[in-house]
Amino acid sequence: MAKNCIGLDIGSSSIKIVQVKEGKKGLTLLNFGIEPIPPQAIVDGAVMNQSAIVDAIRAVVTRLHVRQKDVALAVAGHSIIIKKIPIPPMPADQLDEQISWEADHHVPFDKEDVELDYEVLREDNGQGNMDVLLVAAKKDMVHDYAAVAREAQLNPLVVDIAAFAIQNAFEKSYGFPAGQAIALVNLGASISTLNIVQDGITMFTRDVTIGGNAFTEEIQKQLHVGYEEAEAYKVGSGALGGGDVVPQEVGRVLAQVSDLIAGELQRSIDFFLATTAGAEVERLYLGGGTAQVPQLRQAIERRAHLDVEVLDPFRNVFVDESRFDMPYLRAHSPIATVAFGLALRRPGDNL
Ligand SMILES: Nc1ncnc2c1ncn2[C@@H]1O[C@H](COP(=O)(O)OP(=O)(O)OP(=O)(O)O)[C@@H](O)[C@H]1O
Ligand SMILES: [Mg+2]
């Protein structure tokens, strides 16, 4: 059995690496690490400072003594289009051509500029059609991410979409409840990814360019402090904070921005509910670094009337407690969601 790829999540605030081993008894964690990258190295999901990212990847790979080269990466943001489309039933050998034709209608980019992929979700959607998930990602972006990995002397074998990596992570560590739609959300520093999944099938995805940076920027603005200080206030104000004194206004700002993000999520979920007959969503799982802002969980629960749970991708993974700093791992596990989903991929997998 081929080894799993290393999950390499290149985020706009940091690189995350997860390596797991799949054995008879399940998954074992081999490696987990985070390495910050400088601000502006990635902007709107696009690589702006390749060497800074390469340096960060090399630093974490060296620190963790990772020797394996095969990696799975993820892309996210506005350069990706994911659409569920109904297509009349047809033999597999005609699908390629049909999908290419459908893409002309559904993808707002030049066909020459995108990588196209698709997956048949259901052979029969109950209305005489198949449901096909169409995925288009800008070639430039996919190539830039792969180039970064190659520059860091790694071998990018799989380029996934963040929304699907979260879905795979959830499936492995929680499993999908039968007959219920759930919302999976990854809140990073600059991008929020939503994926509504029912019985393992993607129903709706949306990436919104808002995330943890919005909190930091608002603290900077309202408290007249610099970026570093604002970031420290934000992180220090939660249950995991280092005990430093955080001005009272910080809580108020965090609540304001939480409400804004919760409103965005609610609009996306409402749109899904309004356009999908009989759909119901009761529970939302939150991953990514920004999942740690306690006000945000409350705001989503209040706004969207959903139960919110913070994701722990390592929930079903064996972790040798003598090899890992357990308090660090527990505190950072939501941040590892995308990287963990990527670490489940094997060479040669597609979507
Ligand atoms: N304990 C904490 N409390 C509040 N915010 C936190 C905490 N830990 C991390 N964050 C925030 O989480 C964000 C980083 O999360 P993550 O690593 O998931 O983002 P990223 O992958 O780098 O970014 P993106 O995917 O948006 O490009 C930062 O905005 C950081 O300030
Ligand atoms: Mg991220």
C-alpha cells in the first residue's frame, strides 16, 4: 500500500504540516508542525513572495526531520469554482466532452486558464439527471503552489481544494451522520471556507475572503496599536491566552467582528437552504486558527441558530504522548484541519 502523502497546508499566515501512517488499527500521527510566514507572502490566495514561503516550508520540514518527499497541497479562494450541476445520464466516455461544454457556462474564466475536474456525486438525483460536481481552479495558482513545494525540494503529487480537504478530515475523524446535512467551516487568517455536506456528498461550498485578520485589523484601528500588539491581544483574550493583561475593549471588538463573520456564514447557509428543497442544517463544525475566538462560536450559534463545535481532526488518531507536546497539540488541533485532510491523500488519488 502506498504511503500517505504529507499534508502541506500553505496558509496566508503559516505553513502547516501533518504526516500520518495508516495501519490496520487506524491512523497514527507521525508529525505535526506549524511555521509562520511573513505578512503579504500570500495575498488573496496568490503566492506573492515565493522565497519566504519556501524558507518556511524548509524550516518546518527540517525541524520535524521529515524525510518523505511526496506532498498533497490545497488551494482555496476566488480562483476556484465548485458547482454541482445536473447532467442527463450518459456513458462515462462522453462525460469529459459534456463537462468541458458545461464549464463554458459555469466557469467565469477562460477555459485555457483553468484545470478542470469533476466527480459524479449521484448517478440519479431523483429528477432523471446525474449530479456532477464540477471543479475549476486557475492554472496559475495551482502551478504557483506546486512550484513552491518543488522549490522546497518536495514532490507535489496531489493538489486538492481546501473545502474537500476539510470534508475528508471530518469524514475520517467524525464520520458523517446519516441523513443529516452538516456545515463544515474552516476559518483561517484571510479565507473562510464553507462546505455543506450530507451523507458524504458535497451539497454547497463557498469561500469568502474574511478571517482572523479582520479581528486583528479592527483591534489595530480601534485601539490604535500596531499589528503585533493587536494580534497578541486577540490570541491572548481567549481561554488559551498567556495570561497577559488584555484591554477590555478587545472583547468588544472581537464580538463585533464575530458578528460580521457569523452574518456572512449565515447568508451563505440561508442561500443554500433557500435553493435546496427539504434541506436542514443543525450543526456546524469549525476548524482553522480563527475557530479559537470564543466570541465567534457564540455569534454563529446566535445568528444562524446552529450548534457549533470546534473541530479536532486528531480525535480518531493515535498520538504517542511521549513524542508530542500534548498541550500544544490540543491547543492547535483545529488549525491542522486542512493539513490533516491532505495527509489522508495517497499518490495517484484524484478529487
Ligand atoms: N488562540 C487563538 N485565538 C484567536 N485567533 C487565533 C488563535 N490562534 C490562531 N489564531 C488566528 O488564526 C489565524 C490563522 O489560522 P490558520 O492557520 O488556519 O490560517 P491560514 O491557513 O494561515 O490562513 P488562510 O487559510 O486564511 O490563508 C490567524 O488569524 C491567527 O491570528
Ligand atoms: Mg488556511
